[in-house]
Amino acid sequence: MSIPSSTPNPAPQEHNCAAGETCTVYSVACDDCNGIYAEVFVFETEALRWLAENAEGPNDDTRAELLQLVEKRDDHAFWELLEQSRDDLATYRLDAHDLQLQPNLL
């Protein structure tokens, strides 16, 4: 089973708020030995880093390579390597969510 992902194109500097009106958050949906759950992150690189460190299946050398791919922002190679090395029973998905901020909330 392939790992579907909808990661945005890499950006030189991550900035998750556009003119203070919207914010983007990133969720990693997981179905593994811990059950079905999601982790939420402010920055895409943090979501990918968490996935590299916590996905079931990769050995220590592969985790190090995944982390290098996160730093280089080679998303295609990251997902290919994760797909090849993950546990067959575990699935992961990364999605971006744009949230509309409420003005004058406080």
C-alpha cells in the first residue's frame, strides 16, 4: 500500500501565516501499532522530521537518511525511501490545512 501525501512544494523559509489572516498547519495521520491518531505541526519540516523519527519500519541508518532528505527538502526521495522502509502494516499521510484566523480574537 502506498503512502499518499499532499505535501506542498518546498519553500526556502517556512512561514505559516499569510498577512495574519490565515495559518497553515500540517497533520500527520497515522495508522500503526499505536492505533489511529494524528500529530499536528506548525511547520512542514517539523512534521516530516517527526515522521522520519517515528515511522515504524526504518532502521537507524534509514532514519538518518530520511532526516537528511528532510533537511535537503527532497520530498520525492523522502516519500520513496519511507515507502520502501516502513512496516507494511503501518500507513502515514501528511496533509496541509489552511486555517482562517478570526480577527480581533483577543
